[in-house]
Amino acid sequence: MNRSFRLAPGAPKPLSAAAMASDKATPAAEAAERPRARTPRGFADRRAGELAAERRIVEAVARTYESYGFEALETGAFEYADALGKFLPDADRPNEGVFALRDDDEEWMALRYDLTAPLARFVAQNWETLPKPFRRYAFGKVWRNEKPGPGRYREFVQCDADTVGSGRPEADAEIIAMAVAGYAAAGLPREAYQLKINNRKLLNGLLTAAGVASEGQKLAVLRAVDKLDRLGLQGVKLLLGEGRLDESGAFTRGAQLDHAAVDSVLAFVSAGAGGREATLSRLANVIGGSAEGEAGLAELSRIGAALASFGVGEDQALFDPSVVRGLEYYTGPVFEAELLAETVDEAGAAVRFGSIGGGGRYDDLVARFTGERTPATGFSFGVSRLVAALAATGRADGLAARGPVVVIAFDEARMADYFAVAAELRAAGLSAEVFLGQAGMRAQMRYADRRLSPAAVILGEDEIAAGQVTVKDLDLGRELAAGVTDNKAWREERPGQVTAPRAELVATVRAIVGRAR
Amino acid sequence: MNRSFRLAPGAPKPLSAAAMASDKATPAAEAAERPRARTPRGFADRRAGELAAERRIVEAVARTYESYGFEALETGAFEYADALGKFLPDADRPNEGVFALRDDDEEWMALRYDLTAPLARFVAQNWETLPKPFRRYAFGKVWRNEKPGPGRYREFVQCDADTVGSGRPEADAEIIAMAVAGYAAAGLPREAYQLKINNRKLLNGLLTAAGVASEGQKLAVLRAVDKLDRLGLQGVKLLLGEGRLDESGAFTRGAQLDHAAVDSVLAFVSAGAGGREATLSRLANVIGGSAEGEAGLAELSRIGAALASFGVGEDQALFDPSVVRGLEYYTGPVFEAELLAETVDEAGAAVRFGSIGGGGRYDDLVARFTGERTPATGFSFGVSRLVAALAATGRADGLAARGPVVVIAFDEARMADYFAVAAELRAAGLSAEVFLGQAGMRAQMRYADRRLSPAAVILGEDEIAAGQVTVKDLDLGRELAAGVTDNKAWREERPGQVTAPRAELVATVRAIVGRAR
């Protein structure tokens, strides 16, 4: 592997000229070698408003998980590639969908693509010293080497909870109940989403009963069913059989099931959702009576009973045979939370929002390391998806972050006075800053306005001589500009700016900031 | 680049056998292909106690930065390698100290090694639409492809604040004052550390005056001076001249200064710390009178004046000509926060803890993209170092995280009752869980003890029949075992376990948990 960076070829143009320029740092002749300022494809910069929304969600979900007795754990961004395994459905992407590199000892490392595979490694490494069952939650970035595109990110935040060392269906039910509690804590109304539960043993049992023995063929069936939302029953039918030709002319080879097996699978995935008990009865009729299928049904039945004792309503969590989850490592129950609200895309068309989280049981993932089957189950919040979902359901606060109180700087010799004002406001619990650029009063006001600051403090020579301070209500200015407030009210009740004795600085600012919406 | 993972050669042994094993998941013959459960070199798993300490620090520092009017920003983990630049001192490491890989469009991407280089890229990309000066804070992981070793991590957390678009020395002073406020908010006592300030223009000016014109030679001088702590004056002297042979026999080529220049540099770096005014006077005598040196002195003087108006004491932030900082991109003032407390290593020897943060002015970093000089200054908390520093100064809370109240599970048929108890405790604001493994009462108690749970709830057939609940004080058990509490006090005042009416569950648990330290 080539250890040196490839220099960017050609002569990228700078995107913008710096307005604050003082002097040219590089001669024009060097411009050709300047790197272009841009984010890598599929990576995004995120500003204060979005980050605040995300932090609120992560904190609420983490608090919920802790209240259920789950402890925090954080693993590194990298895992050895062999430890991470290949469980993503992206078999056609570089390194099967992960970002991998070779360390200087020639070992392949890869960035984690979820928080479950690193947990399995951690548990295998530390099993002897862990309390069992081991219950942990984790949040952090995960990376997937997917094909980037508009709105398709290759880095996102997940927040997971897992119970390792319990094979009880009650552990699955608890994970589902916690997910429901987590969505509530994050502020998602219960009618906005549904949590769908299935068990891979049902479909596996059905396939075994239909004579399908190959694991590869079973996986191909799972992946075909996973595309039901996107391709519909007819598309899935093709993928279960010989294969499917898409609009672009590309052919996807199918699972090669015979007609009878294809029909069984389609009958199964169409057995539909509804009340948990009713769905269980319908499923009993279409799983073909295999031992594995029966075991899966019995597990679902115990999960249903436990969900009832957790108070999880039939409308919040239901059994749905069409849910399979894309990751290969699930061995039993699988869960998927789906936003029901439709949102509107840039072109105004209604779009299904889809999955906002999911999980399941993965009893073989620790055994990859230890050779000993270790039952495990968990759920993962797609945090970035949830931020977007809250925005889509109108539950997110505005994503614009408010700026600080800005102290206008007039005179180099008076900087100490301005800093004293800012310090006094901060001591009173307000955010405040002295303007530190080089600009006149109007530009400083424009700056405060762009920061969405609630107020500006003016301490000119007149104010200093008179022992006073002037505070300007910037929200009022914005409201006037937007036509929200009329001039009359402005003159009578909200003067726009107040000059007060310097000793009343904090009270005067508070009165104005308190009005800020 | 080879797109496929290299499979681990040989037959790694599993580290542990799973105690909860139910059946063999893989035949013994497959053991040879099992991956070994281990963290990549230089990466660590972190448990609840350490994470809680880190989150407290990050939240305190972020709140401080927001109160100064800095807004949150987060950039992606990856940057294009050309955008990131090569500013690390690790010229001899793979990819000069960063983790890099080639994307599927053949562009080189690298994980960020700090939060400053991505900020420069962000600012260059968005300059036109940003409020100016642009003030942002950020926290997150950074990655360095350093040589791993015991206690030397290649992934760590930084928390930065930067002001871009202000060349005022007051902006540098504000950054220093904020760092001091951040350390205070994080709980570090002011006598535990010092913030040292220097200006690269002093040494640059001195070198220019001594006839050193080459940038490479100046950088070599900076890097030699940066090793003062580790090698002492004598070692630095060698590195300023022809070079130095270390204990292992490796020769490091020096900066090739002549004797007079070496002596000037040594006199400069020995000009010592102390009161800010006194140091400025001493420095005036050793910088050789170049224009750049004079400009550097004037900046330091204004920084000193602003620090006084911020109320930053002479003992908290001082001028020290031996501070240079390893990163190449600094152009003027540089800052370094150093823990004064000595800590003790595993062998019992006193060790200097060293740097817990630093920063400086980097007026050319945005110009790499735009060609226009854009003044910028910032400070970075080494969060992981600060967690360790707080522990070393005895200011960290215990790193052991408390577990939840554990509801003992006796009877499959009674799970709903146990879940109801846990739900009731959670609704009252307590963390609680039902034991979900398969184990007897003693093993369940042992589990609760390993989780450092304050209490266990026992709801056996007797309790259920009598409408009662028994709550066991687990801290008392631990204290008895540690000899902290004697038997007499135990019998008279702290009964160890209480049986109460079921309706008094919450009050009974609260009384015991409230005693927990």
C-alpha cells in the first residue's frame, strides 16, 4: 500500500475570498496548489441547532437506558477487520461496506459500522470479569462505506442498548419496552411510529420445511424480503425466484427458490400485522410446521406476554412477518421502528420516512470469537434519523441557535470596560461577548443580528461619562422587519432600546432577553 | 489498493470460554478460523465511570464556551488529505501521523488529527455566509497514527474553542481566559496548573536577526526547543547544532545553526517565566531587535493587558519563552497548559504529568485554501488528559459507576410481578432492573454486588402471599465485608434488610438507597 498521500491533481479554485483579508499569504502563482475546501462525499458539517437537538435526544435516551440498569460503554472507532466481520448487506461495495486500512503492522483495521459488532468483541474479550447478564448502552458515530449521494451520509450517530448473556424472550421484550420509553423520552409521540417485531426462526423454519438447506440461499431470501418496502410483492417475488431486471437494465440474481417455496414465502410475509395475538394465530397457519418455526412462534408469544406486563400497547409494538432487518447476524427476534408520518421531499412529493431504529437477537456473534454460543439482544436508535423524524413531526425546537448578548466595541482604549460588562453578564448566567472584529457600529449590529442575539449592549463615551449603559432589543428589530410588531406597540410598550444606570446592567438586559422568544 | 480484507493467519485462541454457554455454535474444527477478541493497538474500551467523568468535563467546558458566545460546530471524522495538510511533528510515521485511506473515487481521505484543521476547511468553505468573527467550539474524537504503546492512545477526545476573523491580541487573551474558566468549571483547582504563553514571532525574529532564513531550518529549531522538557538544555543544544545521538544509538540530525545562533536560542528559551511584565522586560533584551520580534513583544504586551482586565492572575497565565507547541501551523502567540502536580507511575517513581491543553494563533491556515490571510486563534482541551489530571489531583469522583436496584427473579410465573416492581422504582426516579439471567438467588446477589447496586428487592412467594416486599441493603454488606461497619451498629441501626408492605416499596428502597454513599 502506498504510504504517501496523493496530491490533488490540477488546480482547484478557492471557493471564496476571505473578506477579512489583510495581506496575501501566498503568491498568486501558488494558487494552483491550494487544496479545495470541501467535505468528503457523504460527510457533513453540522451547526449548533442540529447538534443541540441531537444532544437532547442522546441524553434523554441514555438517561432512559440507565434507569433500566444499563451501564455506559465506549469502544474505539477502529476494530480489527476480522473481529468486525462482514455482516452488512453491501457485498458489492469496497471492503463490503466498511472503511478499512492496513495498520503499520500490516493488520487490517476498519471503522465500526455499528455498535453491536464491537460489543460482541468486547464481551468475548472480557467475559470472565463481566457481571452477567452484561447490560450496556453506547452512543457514538458509526461509518459505512456506502455509495454517497444527496442526503445519504456515510457517518451517523447510533445509540444502542444490549443485554448479553440472557436467552430469555423477556430480555427481548425489555429491549423493546426500553426503545418505546426512549422514543417517548426523546419527545416522539406514540402515534407517530410503530415498532414491528418478527422472528427469523419463522422464515428459516418455513424454508427448511420447504427443502431449502443452503445458508446462502436463506440469506438471499432474507435480503429479498428486506426489499419489500421498496420493490413491492411483485419485485420480491422475482428476487425469490430467478432474479430481477431493474429500470437501469441491471440484473440482480434471485434466491432460486422453486415456485412452491416462493409462494410460501410470499404468503408468510403477507400474513400481515395487527393485534399481537391475532397475528400469532395467522402465522401458525403459514410457517409450515417446522420445529424451528414453532420455537420462533413460542418466543414471540412470550415476548407478547412480557410486553403486556411492560405496558407496551398493541398499537406501539406489533408482530409483522415482513420485517427481516438487513444485517446478517440476527438469529431470532428482530425489531424495527418505523415512522408512520409521511414527509414531503424537495419536489413536494410525499415520502415514507421509514426506519428510525431497530435491532434483534444475535446469539452467535460472541461465539465467532469464543466458540461458545452466548445469547444477546439489543436495539439501536438511528439518532440522526430521529432528529429528522422529530423535525418532520413538528416536535423539534427550531434548529436556529440563539446567539449571545453582544457588547459593541467602539474604542480601543475602552476594551477593559467592555470586557467587564460581558463578564458581569456571564456571572449572571447570560451568554455574552465583546465584538472582537474590526468594524463600525452598524456592522457590529449586523453581526449580532446574524447570530440571532437577543440584545446588544452599547457603552459609548456618552454612556460612560454619564455612568449609564444602553441595551438594544434585537428581537424587536427582527419582529419589526418581519412585520410581526407594529410601530405603535413598539413606541408604547417596547421601546427598542433602554438607557439605564450602569449598576442596573444585568436587570436591564434580563428584562429584554426575557422577552426574547 | 487491495480491496479485500486480509484474513487473520494462523489459529488465534479464544481468550475466554463463555460461562453462559448453552451449546457449541461452531464445530471445533472451525476454531482455527475464529478471530481473536482484542482492541487494535492504541485503542481502548472505556467503562461507565471514566465516561461519566469525561462527560461532566465536556459539558462544563462546553457550557463555559457557550457563555462566551461560541456556537457549537461538528465536522465529519474524515477530511480530504490535501485539506487536512501535514502539520504534525510525526514526519517519520505512516502518512505523517494520520490514518488515511483512498476512497472509491481514488481521492485520499484521512481521519482528522485535531479539530483546528477541519475548522480551517469549514471556514474557507463557508466564509461568505458566516458571521464574522466566527466563534465556534467543538468536541469530539481525533485520531493520530502514532506509535502505540502502553498508555499511549491513538484516539482521544479534544474540546476546542476558536475565534476566526479577529487579529486582535484581545482575541488571544479571551481564548486564554476562557481556557482558565473552562478548567475551573471542570473542577481543576487553579494552583494545580499553569498556562504558559509565548509568541513564535520572538524566536522567528531572533533567528532572522541571526541570519537564519530557511523555513525548514526555523521549523527544526522549533522542534528542537519543543523537546526541552524531555531532553534538557544540553540535548536541545545538540539538536540546534549538528545533531544528537540518543541512548539507542539513533542519530537525529540537528538544525545546523552556528554556535552564535545556538547560544542566542538557548539564552532566549532560558529567559524564564515569572510575572508577565518582568518576563517581557527580560525578553526585550534577548530577541535581538528584529522587527518581527518587536511585533511579537507588542502582541504579548497587549495580551497581558487584556488578561488583567479578564481577571486572569499572574500565577495562572504567564509568559514563558520555552513554550513552542509541536504543530507547525501556529504563526504567533502559542499557549500551553501544564499540570504542576507530579504523579506517580506504576513503579512508584514521580512523573511530570505535562500538557493538559494548548493552542495558539494560526493566521495562515485558512489561507491554504483561499489565498487570503485570515487571522484565527484557539485553544484545545485534551479531555482524556484532563480526566486523568483530575484523578491525579484527587478531584475526580470515584470512577466506579453505581449499579441499579436489582429485583431478584425467583419464579418464571412471577416475572410480571418483578417487572411491575422495577417499573414502579423507575417511575420514582430510581434505576432498577429485573435479573434476566438464569441463576439462583445467591448468584443474583453476587451479580447485584458486582454492579455496585445499592439494594436488591426480594419478592418471594412468602412476600407475595403476605402482600409484602423485602429490600436488602447491599452497601451495608460491602461495608461489613470491608470492616467499615461493625456488627453492633448493623444490628441496632441498620438492619441489613427490611420487609415492608408492598405499598411502601418506593419509600423503603429510597431509605436504603439514600444511605448509599
